[in-house]
Amino acid sequence: MDLRPYLGFDHPDPEYRAPEPLALLSGLAGGMEVWRPPGTERWLALAVGQADPEFPVQLLAAVGEAELPGP
């Protein structure tokens, strides 16, 4: 899943803020792998990210209990 649209740079509303945890994930990683268990709206996402070169590389995980929001 491409996370760039969640940063909101191209959003028509200049006050747009992505919902968490997508806001944090999109700021640290360019993409993430998403899995949805069958028969549920829950999802699990994994990404590898780094805030800046001087910061450590992180393995990021997020779990949601609702449908993934669109950018």
C-alpha cells in the first residue's frame, strides 16, 4: 500500500490531517504491507521506516479494527 497520499500534500483541504496510525506510518515509511483476515474488517500492517538518516531504522506494525480510511 502506497502511503504517500496519506501525507496530504495533494489534498484540497489545507488543514487535512491523516488519521492515526496512518499519519505516523506515512511520515516514516513510503509503503506498507497490509493483510486482512477473512470475514472481518480488521487489518494488520507492517513497514520498515526511518524518520531521518541519523535516526535508527524501525520495524513498524499497526493493527486496525475498522476499514482502512482512504486518503
